[in-house]
Amino acid sequence: MRLSFRSIIILLPLALGITACGDPAFGRTDPQIAHDTVSIQAPSDQQPQASSALDVTAQIGLIGGARDPERLANAPAPGELQGRWDLVVRRQDGQLVFLPAGAVLGTRSRAGISQPLAGQTFEELREVPAGTVFVTDSAVAVQPGQLYVVRSREFRGGFGNCLQYAKLRPVQADAATGSVQVEVATNEVCFDTRLVEPGS
């Protein structure tokens, strides 16, 4: 059967869409890394509405960054079980900790963070280590200078569900004020565990 030119024009976008949905990288073979430094702060009596949450997802070179989980814009939308963020910083037993979204909201979320990785620097880590265990339901201590890997929540992308991977390093942390500054590098390509671009 021969297809007319008009039929080809109509069917081509559908074919591309099907291909993209089956391709975790959506046709992009190289990782696309977004990099930023973000400040978040554990809530306190003095600053109960502090931006205490971190959104590690990235699009067009920009990381979501600091979020206020109490704001309606960052809360779960109707029918959703998770907000528009992945981690919060809180105080526990006198120290600062990261808490994944699922541990805060009491829902199932793919968002998670590793324990600190020993023996690697932020610049050296090129991919999420094989066998990494992501903590999704409990606290992980904030340790300045240490390296972590983060898995984002699952969200709706342009061609279907998506989650992203990032590496994170607390640059500064002050338990007295509750403030944490983190360096984050996120691969924008869905489900791709690589954390540097080619040639880096």
C-alpha cells in the first residue's frame, strides 16, 4: 500500500511521539547538565515560611531550586500525591537533615537521596554509582562538603513520565540558623544516570 504525501505528514508526528515515549532519553543521546547553587532553610519560629524545600528537576538549563512547600503553587495538585519539590531541610536532634518528599507528605514518591558517598568529589562523579540505595522515607544528615546523589520525584514530561538524577554537595550549613547552601548538577534527560556532559 502506498501512502499519499498528506498521509505521511499526518502520521509522521504520531510515529515520532511513539518513538519518544519508548526512548528514556527522548532521542537525546548526550546528557544535558544544569548546574546551580541554591540556598534553603529549615523553618523556625522566626521564619516559619522559609523556603525549606529543594526541587532538583531541570529544564532548558534551569534547576527548579528553592521551594516553599506550604505555598499552594508548590503543594500537590488535585489528584497528585506529591508536590513540586523533592527534598526539604529540617532540624532533628540538634542537627540539620534532608527529608525526601515521601517522608514529609506520607505518600509514595520516587524522590530520594543517598547517604554521603565516600572517596569522590563533586567534579569527579560522572554517573550515579551502580547499586546506589536512595533513601525515600527517612532523614539523611546534612554534612557540608560531602557528596550525595539525588533521584527526583516522578513527574509528567513532554512525552510521558520522567524522573531525573542529580549530584548534590552542601557547601555551607549552619545548624543555628537552619540555613543550607547546596551545589546541584542535574541531568535533564529523563532516566539517564550520567551526571556530566561529554568532554567534561
